[in-house]
Amino acid sequence: SAVALLVLTAAVASGVAALALLPRAPVSRLCTAPNNKTGFLCDDRVTCVPASWVCDRVSNCRNGEDEQEQLCGDLPHSLPGFLVFYCSNPRSWVYADQRCNGLNDCGDCSDETWSLAACPPCGQEWWSCSPVHYEFCSCVPRRLCQDGIQHCLGWSDEFLC
């Protein structure tokens, strides 16, 4: 029985050693940040950092993995694809959580209105119109309605909104 115990111990030890040699499966860093926006999952597997907080020179993950050189060394090419949205101008990009946020982050509204962005229609907190300000694309925040300042071409933000 001592020999059997020795053989069993050796078998268990070799099995554990074999498991230790197996490569670790890559872990997906994609997560859903507040407001259902694309995020980056920290090493703690709990903290989800909004995409636009990655490589912003502020460590938001406990171990600073959102600011590592491997991730931030050659923006946007060094970022995982799920963190990047490419504007209609191929040299321009924004973080994925800036797509469909109501603001003209690309400068040509390709992050808000073009089929490339696939944004839903204006939500309840937005008013649909043709804005007069460069900041907005096809919706203006309802908080700007009836504030005495023209935000829509036809003044609908002042008279209908």
C-alpha cells in the first residue's frame, strides 16, 4: 500500500505539473462600462474602464494596465480593435465609447450619423434637427431647448422642442 500511495502521489504531481505547462487562454478585455458603453476590463476582472480612459495618462486600473506601454505605445494601432472607432477620414479615430455619444468627435459627424457608426435615432434626451453648431451632428441635447439660443437651423429647438 505504501508503493500504491507513492505511485498515486507521483501521478498527481505529474498531472499538476502538466497543467502548469498549459498555456493560459487569452482573456478578453472587452466589457460594458457605465451607460452601456464599450470598456476595457482591468486585471482584477471586476473594474471596467470606459474606452476613452485607456491611455489617457491616468491609471484607472489598480495595476495600471490601462496605461501600459504595450497598450499605449502606438495609438491607435496598439489598442485592441474594440476600443477604436475609425472616422470616415482614415487618419482620424476616436475611442469606441465616443461613437454615438451625440457629439461631433470625428469632426465630420462620421461617428454620429453615417452608416459606418450605426447610431440609433436621437434618444429621449435629445432633439432631432440640423444643428447650427459644429459641436453637434443631427441631435442636440434637450437641455438646450428653449434656452433663447439657436441650436437648430429652423429654430425648432426654441419653438417646437
